[in-house]
Amino acid sequence: MTPEAQGPFNRRVRLVVEVRDDQDELELANSVFAAQGWGVRPARDSDSVSADDGYTGLIVEIPVHGSRWTARSAAVEQLTSLAKRRKIDLWVRETKLVPHKSAEPQTTYHVHRKVPDTAGPVQRWLAEHWIAVGGLDVRHTLHLRGAHSDEQRDQALAELEARNIGGPPFDPDAHDIRLASAPRASARSAEPHRDVGTVAAVCAIVLVPFASGIVLGALTSVWRFAALLIPAAISWPVGVWMTSNAPRPRLVQLGFGVVLTGSMTFGGWMWGSSEDTRLSQLLPGLGIALGIGLTAFGLWYALSASWFSRNVQWFLPVLAAPLPFVMPWVGSFLHAMYLEEMFGIPAGAVHVGFYWQYVIAARPLAVAVLFVLVLVAVAGWARHFNVPAAVGGFFRLALVLAGLIAVLTVVQLALGDVEKAADRTMDAAAAGRRPPAYFGIRAELVCVEPVGDKMPVINGPVPTARPVLSFQASGDTVWLWDPAPSRGDDTTRHALRVRAEDVALVVADGRRC
């Protein structure tokens, strides 16, 4: 068999598999596993695999994409499902996640210009601070393996002086090297999720100033400025920790701490000053932020290393091509619902700019896209945690049903917005106020003055003592809408149709003409 191309993976699972001790069975198992792109070999003496009687041990390595918590179960599911389809007599004895190789520490040296020997004390002091923040760099860096040490620094200077890959050469009399500001290498773990102390320190540095900013923005008492004492107190130790990999001027260390804690405090102040001080008002905002974060990660899990990411260059144009045709149709449909179903006026009788069809359709389409993104994010989390094949069919069916519910929800929201907008217009007309516009449809409160002795009208008579609504006319026909409740609960029967040459319309203000 020809091995199949391996799909994207970020985990490696090694399994001890016992296959029935039969030459044909072993050859079949080897060929089937190799066809999947899996690594397979007989168990060696160094593996210390003691297979049961009648079975032979194989070591199989399966690449898996997803969370490390579910990688082993996903690998076992793939292997056992394949064995059942090919009728291979085997069982899995042991599984182990192959750990990633720990990242090898490295040090980056930046080349900068030296302070001239002729510089005065003030100029030298300013230059040293400017160098510490990268001000005199010549845009030349050298990367060396291992943590920073005096021996490594001497090696870096020797390499820079001996080699020139173009541009001005390194001059020991005019140039020197520095380290970028960062915590000390020994304080940083190669696996941050295992370094509980570092994670706790970073969370405290971020959350404590942010909480102080919320207090500062939410309260109105003069005592609220006491909340600034906490960020001010931790600015110095934070700055020292952030620049602990190499000696820095004290002002630079303090500046790093002030910038970090100050930005977090400012973010909290903006949050606290823009929200209600009650906890019930803050929790929804936190929930929305959490939902956005979960959706973003779910989309990443769903779309990265997927069919979509491999074909995005042609998939997005195909997806976007129907929008210029779909949006005007949705917009005209909503305009028709507003005029015909709410006011009883034909949509073609009112002039609406074509661009309003795109504007009115943007909100329901944005809601629909949001629903789709949330569903894709849910699928991405399921993919990340390797939802077993046993429930995969049910999960796909649930996504389809959720998609149908989402479509119906979007339609319901759009129609509900139309009804609410029509109610606002009717209430304003009944109260004698100018109604608000609805995406290009402007209704005016007008008084009707007959031009001649006779005024033909459909569904009349036309009131002349009180104002009515008039929509921008399109053609020789004028459609009016009478807000009087005496015409009944059916709002479409309030519509009046007259010829434009038979009436004069005067803008009204109030309930009487």
C-alpha cells in the first residue's frame, strides 16, 4: 500500500499494540498502519514489552491534532476503529504522549553605538538611558544559544568583530552590544503553563492595576484616588522584574513598571467610568468579554490547519460573491415589510435610496454571521478536544439543527425590529411629533389641503383638521396614513391614496392643523 499523506497534527502518541502472533496478521497490521502514515515497528528488547501468549508487540506512533488532554484517547479511537474495519485481531496495551522538546534558551544581542568619550556628564547620562531603550541601535542583532553570561558576551563580541555580512563593519571602538529588556532567563520557564509562580505574578501584575482602575473610574468620592497607591507601589518591583536580565538605569526600570501598571490602570479606569458601578452591570460585560475570547479561540481551533485554511484563497471570494445580490434583496424585503405589512402602503409607491437597502440588511446579516461564527467556534472546541466518533454524528446533527434555529432567530429578530420601528413611528404620529426615519424611509407629519372642490381618495375620507403621515412619493400618487385610532386595530386600513395634483401638503407641528 502507498502511505497516505499525513494531515495536520500537533501531538504525537506512542502506543504499545499487541497483534495476534500470526505472520499474515502482522503483515496486514503493518501495511494498514503504514498506509495511514503512522510509524510502526516491532517491539525491541529495550522496550521491555511482555506480550501475552499468542500475541506480538508492535510500537505504533500516531500523529494527532488537538488538546494534549484528549490526544491519547483520540489515537486509541483511530487505531481501534481502523482495526475493526479491517478485522485485525489486536488490542492496545499502553499509550503515552510524546512530549515536545523543551525550547532551548537563546540570547539576542543588539548592536548599538557607544557614547563618545568626549561626552559631558549630562550628555552621557542621557545617552545611557537612550541606549537602554534601544535609541542608539544600528539594527544589527546576533542570536546565540544558551543563557547570557560573561563568556557568551565575549564570544558575541568576537563573532561580530570577525564577521561582516554587509554594511558597515562592527567597530569595537564605536560599537557595543546590549540585551533587550526582559525578565531574567532563570526566572522564565520553558513551559509557562507549568511555572505556577510566574503565571501568578503576571496575573497579579495585570489584574491588580486593572481592578484599581475600575475603582478609580466607578467611584465619585475623593477617596477614589487612594486606589492609585497600589499601582504606584508595585511599579518599581514590576519594572525591576521586567528588566532583570541585565543591569539598567533606575529611571528605565521605573519607566517600564510605570508603563505596564499605568496602562492596566488606565484600561480599568475606562471600564469603570463607562459602566454602572453595580456588580450586576459589570458581570454582563465580563461575560461578553469571556464569550468573545472563547469564540476567538474556537475559531482558531476550527480554521487553523484545516481545509478552510488551505483553500482560503478561493473560498473567500466564492463566499463573498453573493453578497452584492443578497443584501439588496434582504433590504428590499425589510422595506416592504415595514411599508406594506405595517402601514398598508405599497413598497413601490415610496422612493428609497438604493444604498439604504445595503444599510438595513447589514444588521441581520451581521447577526447571522455572528451565529455562524459561534457555531464554527463550538465545532472548533469539539475538534480541539477530539470529540469521539461515537458522538460525532450526533454532534454534526446538533450543529445543523442549531444552524436552522439560528436562521429562524435572525429572521425573528429582523421582523421584530421592523415591528418596533413601525410602532415608534405610529406612536410619534399619534402624539403629534415628527416620526424617526427608518433606513431611508422618512415619514412627515403633514396637514392636507384640498386643491379643488372634489378630492378623490381611496379608503377615505382624508382628515383635514388633524395631521396625517406622508411618505416620500414616487410618481403621481400620494399615500397617506391616518394615525386616528377610530379606523380600527388593523393598521393597514389606515392607509389613504390620493392623486398628487388634488392635494397640497403642509408640514404640521402638533395634533391640530
